[in-house]
Amino acid sequence: MLKTFLATTAAMAIFMNSAMAADLKFAPGEDAKFNWKSYEDFKTAHADLKGQTLTIFGPWRGEDEALFQTVLAYFADATGINVKYSSSENYEQQIVIDTQAGSPPNIAILPQPGLLADLAAKGLLVPLGDDVASWVKDNYGAGESWVNYGTYNGKDGKPAYFAFPFKADVKSLVWFVPENFEEAGYEVPESMEDLLALSDKIIADGGTPWCIGLGSGGATGWPATDWVEDLMLRLHSPETYDKWVKNEIKFNDPAVVAAIDEFGKFAKNEKYVSGGIAAVASTDFRDSPKGLFDIPPKCYLHHQASFIPSFFPEGTKVGTDVDFFYMPTYAAKPELGKPVLGAGTLVTVTKESPTAKAFVEFLKTPIAHEVWMAQSSFLTPFKGVNTDAYGNEQMKKQGEILTSATTFRFDGSDLMPGKIGAGAFWTGMVDFVGGKSAETVATDIQKAWDGLK
């Protein structure tokens, strides 16, 4: 997503690869952690499609594309379908061009619900059907949330289910060094109240609880928006969050101001943050977690998404040298359940065919998820998978956060207009930690939103 992995400019290179049925990463039937029965049942039900073609356009390139190809190989093997996958450096623009030109792929996979909603409104997506929506609702953690993210108004103005979730990311994580906790006698907090009490305990013991860095070049400020979004989901209902990202309630609504102020409890407390308040905006987000590993530690806690281990010191082992826990909820607000902030990719049909329908059915099998799970860079909210198939314990823990979630929400700033979510919101958070009040900052952001044409 934009905030997490900032885009680099490059030529719009389109590439295509075909999945070969013979290239199976794991031999069917040989490892009990895979649900081979789901694979064999699917194979039996789709034997009549041999020789047909399926074209897929998606966001994955490089290593992720190679991993996705290992999944496609099982689909090709089970059906005899010739699968052709392609992507582009500017895939968002390319899929719009292809669909509007009348030359779409059978399947388009995108991480932007807003873009898919636009395509659906123009009649460029094929509804998947209420039966698929019901299946997702029943079989995914926070299933209703995922159904909502795939439901858009069609060209006729009526809502329909268009997008199947496949592959997710988790942002609601707090990182810590287990050895530091053990030496100090600290325990992983079970509630937000416990987390604040732990922070105060660390200060009382002479330490500093948090490392927070908002620096990111021209995108400085974005890590704070993740904080505010996580806190919105822990202070208010999911419906309030949805209204906020759509500007149906104003940015300076008391609910939003409260979430910004709650972030201020962490970021604007001189004793809470390594380097003090002045260091928050100036510290690069990539350098920020390094304080966890200093001796003695410069901080004990760091809030960041699942990608952050890429910036830990070389050789750091997640699960041993460093670990994470789910960012807890307030014990005083049990009605809000267990919300998770993150992102995900959504599979849509852009050109109807028996092969496209078969591919959607394939995604309902555990094996379609477990093959990628067993390798790297894949999480799923599908409750029907064997979590022991995950390639490591950390992926398994994050996967279980997804399957046990009661609410899932996409990164809010990525759902807002670019000039707000990737502009005024970022700079507003910098102004906030620089001394402006939450009310003033929120009002400034709302003025920017009101000024959009």
C-alpha cells in the first residue's frame, strides 16, 4: 500500500508468465499439513476445463509473483487450464485502460477497494453472486467486513458482491524484545489499559517505553496515521470509522479528535518516547525500531505493521530476538470486539468465463491458501486452513490474529482522497506532534478536504 511501501517511478513494463501444471512446489498427498482432500475434490469437479485459457492481471511482481505462480501451478494441474498471469509497474492505471478498451483479463486482482468500486459502477466487473458472499461471511475471520469490502454498486446502481479476498496484511501489531521483557519482569499486556500501565511502569523503572518515528522523506507523518486508525477502531464503532474515511463525519468530529489525542498520550509525552517529543517527527520510521535492540534498550515497544522486520538489524530473528503482540483493545469497551487494521488484495472477474468461475471456486479451497502460506509473505483470514501450514510461527500468529478478528478495516488513509490520506493527514500529524492541538490539526485537515474539487 502507498503508506507502507512508497512507490518508486519506473517504466510501465508489462510481463506475462504461464503457470505450468508440472511445477508443483509440494507433492500432493505427501505432507499432512496440507488439505489435499480439498485439492482432489476440486480436481474431480473441474476436469472438463482442460485446454481452456485463463488470463489474470494482478499487482504481484518479483518474489511475490513467483510465489503466486506456485499457487497457480496447482490450479493448472487440477484443471488442465492454461493460466497466463501478467502485471505492470503501474498496474492500477493499466487495468483501467484494459477494461475500458474492451480487452480485460478474465481475472483482475487489486488492493484498492475504491478503484474496484469505480470499475463496478462502470459495468466493468462481473458479480460473483450471493452464494460466494455468504461463503466468505461464514468462512473468513471478520467475514462480514470482507464481504463489505467486496460489495459495490453496479452500473444499475444496485449493490452486488464483486470481489473475493485473497492475501491480507496486518498492521495492528506492537513489537518488543522478549529478553528485555524477561529481564525487567514485564508481561505482554492484555488490554490498552494494561499497555498504558506498562508504559508507566517502564518509566518508573528508569526506562523509556516507546520508539516512535514519523520520518519518511516527502511522506513524513504516515506512521502516525496508522496509530490514529488503530485507535479509532479501539475507541469507536466500525461504522464510525467507515463514515470518517468517507468524510460522512468531519475530520474534526469529536470522535476523530479523541483518537488523535489518544495518540498524543504516547507521542506527546516527553517521558514516553525515546529522544523525547522532538525526536518523533525527525526520526526516520526505518530507524525508529532500532532502539529496541540497544543495550541497554532505548525503548521497549514499537507500533508498526508486519513489514517492519525488514528494517531490524541484520540477522535479527523474529520470534527469538524480537516478537510482537496484537495491539490490545480497551477493557472498558468490550462491545468493540477485536478489530484489526490492515490491507489485502481482492480478486474480481473482469471477463466472464468458465475458467474465471473455476478460479474463484479454487480460492475457496484451503490448498489455494496453504501453498503460499507454507512459503512466505502470505496471511489469510480463511478459517478453513491448517495454520500449521504457515512457514513460521510469526506468520502463524499473524494469521490467527486475522481469523480471530471480529472486525477488519483497510488502512483508512489509503481509502481517503490522495490529497488527504497521502497529504494533509500526514502533514497534520507532524503539526500535531510539533505542538498544535488535535482540534486545530483536525480542522486544518477538514478544510483541505472541503477544498477538493
